[in-house]
Amino acid sequence: MKSLWSKNFTLITIGTIISMLGNSVMGFAFGLMVFDLTDSTFLYSLVTIAWQLPNFILPLFVGAYLDRFSRKKVIYTLDAISGVLFFVLAICFVMGYFNFYMLLIASIVIGSIGCFYNIAYESFYPTLISEGNYSKAYSISSLIWPLSTTLMVPIAAFTYNNYGVLPILIFNGISFFIASFIETQIKVDETHILENNSIQSISKFKQFKSDMKDGLNYLKLEKGLQTIVIYFTFTMLVSSIIQNLQVPFFSSTEGYNTNQLSIAMSIGAVGRLFGGGIHYLFKYPVKHKFNIAIGVYLSICVLDTIFYFSPFIVMCMCTFMTGILGATSFNIRVSATQSYVPNEKRGRFNGMFAMMTSCGMLIGALISGVCGEIFDYRSIIVCANVFNFILVFVLMVKNRESVKKLYNRNT
């Protein structure tokens, strides 16, 4: 077996860490900033919907495009554009043009860039992994976000509360420029370009339509992949409901505050670090991966519910355990699907997955925004988690034989 840590894999890992440091700071501060400006659960959710809206429209087209053109160029170009965007936002803030409507427009732009980038990254990343190292590589990938969150969320909370959003915007812009430069240094033959361009179509538009149709037909033939996509669409719907109620809950519920939320998020990130470390050092028994995944999905539903009815110390314990389980869920699913889907179809599959899960997140944000104005936050969260708990049996357990063929493999 070849070593995982090739030059290309090292470069993509370093670039991802640097850009994620900026994203972790901005992601936390952005939520606080919107809620401070609006003091409304509905308007807060509206910005989240604006962020997710491009992911509901673009992924099918993006996936087909990325199966025919350079994914590497897309990645470093979009990182550079993101750097410019955050510097523009910083200038607007200094000039006094920073308001809710600008955040709404910025959310749509950032969401569009993120949609393109995420599918390109998810399709490009597996090509930098040597054979037999998928599980270990995705354990590294699952470590990056929690490491960044652990380090940067407390810094983001302190910076925002004491100095405002300007330093955060500047830091984010710089991090994207550095990441873009590092990613230009990756040297790899993108074989999917040759494979998908071997037969030229009379019309580029006809070829584009054909590519999308081919991707949909591939998914129709793969019941295991279908089940995973549908289940995670609903899971992201539930996750979106809960995440969109976090800031309002901690901001308005007696006995809680946003500093506690930042601490809980950091502890959850430590849990993901711990879970990712387990996956890097040890391989779960191949024949038990599906059963482990089912146990993880059910446990997360229970812990997410307990979290909102507990004193802060129990919250921290719940979020730590959820972090470990989340890393396990991510590793099993992503290493299984990305190693299974052929490289020349990976962009279209990732595009479909992104579109469906983003649709779930969009609906979840809308539900949380409307219901959050009417019902108690805890009641909404309980209903969402009960729904998700039932879906594990209705979708994943019912179609276990098809999903096992993907999960119970040596990746």
C-alpha cells in the first residue's frame, strides 16, 4: 500500500486547513451578526435560506461541468474570488454600507461560490488519495473542521464582542488568498477530463443535457446510493432546523448565553477531533460498518434532544459525544461513496447529493424560521429529532442490504 502523505495530499490538506480557519471564524460571527441586526428568528433564517438557495439550483449543472473540466482550476480560482469578496465586504463595512440587505446579497454570492467549490473539492479530493487509504484520508478530512472550530470559535466570539466584524472579514480574505496559492502548486493528471471528452458532441448544450441525464440514470440504478442520498436529505433538513435555532435559543433562553454556545461548539469540535483520530489510527471491522452507522444515527438523535434540556455541563458532554459520532458518520459515508462512484461520474453524483441535501437544509431553515416565531424552541427540536429517529428505520434499515454493499467494504 502506498503512503497517504504524497506531496499533493499534503498540499490540499494544508490549503484546506488555512481556508477553514477563516471559515470557522466567519461562520460563527456571521450568525451573531445577523441576529444582532435583526433580532428575529425569521429574518435570521431568511439569510440562511439565501445562503443555501444556490445549492438548491446549481449542483446538477455544476456536477456535469466538473466532470468535463479541471476541478483543480475551479478550486484555486474560487478561493481567490472568495478572498476578494471578503475584502470588498470589509471596505463596505468601513464605509458604512453594511446592513441586513447587504448580508442577504452577500449570502447568495457566498452560497453560489460555496456550491461550486464544495462539489469541485469533493470530486477532486479522492483523486489525491492512494489506493486503500480512503478511510484514513477522510479521517484527516474530518479532523480539519473540528480543529479549526476548536481553535477559532472562541477567538471569533472574543473578537466579535470586543472589536466587531471588520478584523474577521480581513482575516478571512487573507486565509482564502493563501489557500488559493497553495492549491495552485498541486500537480495531478485529471484523467476524468480525457474520459468525458473522448467523444465530442455536436452541441455543447446537448452534451451538457446528456451529462446530467447520464448522472441521474446512474443514480437510478444504484439503490444503495439512492437510499443514502434520500436519508441524508432528511437528516440535513433536521440538522438545519436545529442549527438555525441554536443562536436564538442561547440568546433568548434564561440561564444560557452565546458564550456558552461558543464553548459547546468548541467541545463538539474536540469530539470530532477525537472521532477522526480514532478513524486514522484504527479501522472499524468491515462487516460491522453498517451496524455501527445505524447506531451512530440513532444516538445522535437522542443526544441532540437531551442537549436542549440539560444544564451546561451535560450539554458539553452531549456535544462531545455527538462530535465523536458525527466524525464516524462522515467517515463511513464519504469513504464508502467516494471510493465506489467512478471518477468520471463523481462530479454528477456529488452535485446530486449537494442539491438534495441543500434542498433539505433550505426547507429546514424555512421551517425553523416560521415555527420559531410561533412555538417553543425545545418543542420544535424534539419533533425534528423524533422524525429523524423514525427515518433511520424507514429508510436505512429497510434498505439495509443495498446500503451494506457500500458501507461494508474495505476502503
